Amino acid sequence: MALNIKHIVILVPRNSTLLTTVGPLEVFTKAIDQFSCAQEKPDFVYQTHVVSMEKEKLINTSSGLPIMSEGSYSKIDYPIDTLIITGLARDIEIDIRTQMLDWLREQSKAIRRICSVCSGAFILAEAGLLDGKKATAHWSKNEELAQMYPLIDVQIARIFVKDNNIYTAAGITSGMDLALALIEEDLGQSFALQVARWLVLYLKRPGNQSQFSTHLDCKKIGNPTIRKVCEWILEHLREDITVENLAEYALMSPRNFARVFVRELRVTPAKFINKLRVENASRHLIETELSLDEIAYHCGLRTGENLRRQFISLFDTTPAQYRKSFQTSLCDV
């Protein structure tokens, strides 16, 4: 009996970032390698395809290293199971782009999963496939995405987002996280874990993990006084910290300090401190075997129950689930 083939198509415009294409491709390729040694044989196999958004097979990437594709998307004569789009189409002639968008709208009626990586979200948006949906792109593009397409609920900092059968990933390495998540949907956590082990990856970063850390935000603060305050906060997370304490350290009134802080970081001091504490806790979850109560104490969150509540609020996952995902063993590779 012939196995069902799930065709995984990666649609690549010119000048796309190389890793947004080869990252997901390598994950699915390694999954194909693992089919032969799976304990429970799946009733299907993956077949990967890299296709061009134009007529030429050769696709130039932003790094200068070209990709040799199978040919144009318009030549596809097989049912697409999962479509992954990996970049902007702005460099493509308007008539070719229009034809591609028409094709995408028509294909979307039959494709099981439609995905974008990085600025590929703009193509889905232009086709109207993200209207009324949650979506994300690279953090440097999300503000533009929200402004250009107000019907999209842009998730500013998410690694990847699923809304029904539409998946959008932040870009670069997050395309690999998305590919692992798609494989886990199809074949379960155990199979995805084997793929991750071979690629020396975490099983998956939760899609709701932030693309960037609050800690790194401290380095970009233009106001030297506020930057100094943030550096002080990082060293005193275990302590009780109030706006009055911070204002005194900054030699400012509490009201003026809070106003300047929000202007610089677009978040209140209390929310900023809480995010730092939860992010600090996340590192303890990965790097130590401390209990939740112990981690909460070290990070200024006081109790394990408070840590759990704050973790769910910020990351939409429990500390236990987070620790399990990130402490994946890389042995037996």
C-alpha cells in the first residue's frame, strides 16, 4: 500500500534571508531521515520542495548565496499540504506579484497549513489571508505590518503564532522552531524530539516566547539616568522595589520619574520589573534544579505560586512546561 505524501512547499522570493529558507527545509529533511527508524511507522511521508516566486530557478538571497529551486510555483502539479513563504515580494515585478497573490488566494482554499517566516507575513497580509487574525513577523517589521494592515492583530514579540490553519514566525531561526512545531502536530512530541536532538536544538521554543529580552532593552536606553536605574534594578531584583525608591536613586520626583521611564521604555516601572523577574526566573528554570519557591525567592517573586501566575500571564505557559521544553537532553544523538 502506497504511503500518503505530504508535500511541504517553501515559496521563496528573491533577496530572502537564506536561513529563513534552509532552516525549515533542514528540519523537515531531518524528519524525513527519521521516518525509517520511527518506533511507530507513520502512514505518510514528507516530500520537500523549494520553489521560486518567479520564472527563474535560481533565487538570489540577501547573503549573496543563491538557491537552486525546482522552478516556479506556477508549475506545481501536486496537492500542497503545507506552504511556507519566506520573504518579501517587493523586488518582484507588479504583474508577477499580482499573479502570485491570485494563485495564493486560490490555493488557500485547499492547503492544510499556510505559513510565513519573517517578512513573508507581508505576502499573506497582501493576499488578505491574515485579516482578522493574530500574526507576527520579525520584531523590526511588526510596527510596519500593523500600520500597513490594520485588520491584523499583530503580536509584537512572539516567536511564532498559530491562528487556525495560518502560522506566522518571527524570522531567521524561529522558522526552525515553527517547523518543529508543525512536525510535532503531525507526528507527536517523541518524534519531534528525535529531530531536535539530531539538529542539536531545543525541542521547541514556545511560540509565545519573546523575540527579545527586557534585559537587552536596558542597553538601548538613550537617557543615561534611566539606563543607570535599570542597571540598578538588575542587581536588586530580590529586594522590594518601589517607584519611590527608584525616583530617589534617580534624584527625581516619583511622578516625573514614572513619566520619563514610560517615555523611554513604553512600559511602567512595575511592569518592567516584573518582566525582568520572570525572565530571570526562566533562566533559573533552564540552568538549575531549584524548586519554584527557591527560584521565586531569588528573583523577587516571593512564592512559587506567584511565580506560576506571573509566568502564565507573560508566557502563556507554566514554569513546569517551560522547564521541560528547555531542559531537553541532547544525549543519544
